[in-house]
Amino acid sequence: MQKFLDIKLYNNRLIASQMERSNKSAEQVAVDAGVSVASVHSARKGSLGTLKTLRQITDALDVKWEFITRVDLPESQFHRAVVRTGNSRTGR
């Protein structure tokens, strides 16, 4: 029987992947999200306790909320979970 503490509530691999992709440090994410650096580290490890803080971190990383709760999302699909913020018309 699986212990309650072993149940994953969100996809922390997606957070770590997006931090690496965007080349953001824990300190940068913390400032952008308005949370502590310790919270960012906890989110990366999968041990963050509050959904409000998780939402602030995912927003700062441009991760779509509906994907973060999909624990079984394969890494090959992580690109779908990221909000595209760039303007495709730049340079015109």
C-alpha cells in the first residue's frame, strides 16, 4: 500500500526542466514569483506544501497550470506545458 506522503501532487520535473530551459536560477524565479528561494528549491524537489506558492512559481516560469498537475506527463510533452510569450512578428 502506498503511503500518503509518497503521492505526487504535481510534476516537479516540469519545473526543473523549465528552469533549465529558461536559464533561470532559483534566486531569479523567487524574485519573479515573489516567493522565497527555499520555496523554489522545495518546488523543484516536489515537496512544496501550498498550491498558492506553486501557482506563483509556475506563473513566473510560464508553465500552464493544467499541465503541472499531470504527474504522468512524459518529458517529451513538456513543450506543450509552456506558454509561448514571444512575439512572432519581431524583426518585421
